[in-house]
Amino acid sequence: MKDLINFYRVKNLEITKAFYQDIMGFEIYKDQGKCLIYDMHFGKLGFCVHFPEEAANNSCITFVYDSKEEVDKLYKKFNECGYKPSLPEKNKYFKIYHFFLNDPNGLKIECQVFLD
């Protein structure tokens, strides 16, 4: 295997681009007109407007960070940008510190750090 791309159906590429590039700071790998693909350095993340609506599912995109401070910094940034993330919290079972929010397309996002 050379690479991995996870694709998600979205309704609007402009708000998707503003969220993932401007707020999250991801770098675009390819803009294919109907799809945006971001290079995550451990795989790629794609968002497409041409998938049928039935392709939407209840998945969660989880971004793993190196420290609680990074997670807290993102939490603050999302609040400042008008998004309403859940409060960051420790999950004892999974030994993580995390929060959730929805991106502009309604996709569930989790930002977390492993505590062990």
C-alpha cells in the first residue's frame, strides 16, 4: 500500500475549505473541483460534493495531538470562530482527553490526546 485517502460527502466545498485550511491549518494536496484532498502526512483526507446523499453516515473524524495543551488551544480557537465544541474532558476508559464538534457540513470531529 502506498497511501490512504478517507473520503467524506459534504454539501459545500467553500465552507469545508475555510474550516479545514483556515481554522485547522491543513495543507491542500489536490483540488479536483468536486473534491478537496488534504495531505495529513499519515494519509489523506478527502471531501467531495458529488457523492450521493445516501453516502453520508455516522462516522467520526478523529485528530490525535501530542498534548492536552494542543487540544485546549484548538478548543479555544473553535469557540473563537463560532463553533460550539463540547467541553474538553478526560475519558478514563479510553485514557484520552478530548472534545467533539461538528464541522460546517455536520461531520463529527473529535480532537484528542492519548494520556498513556
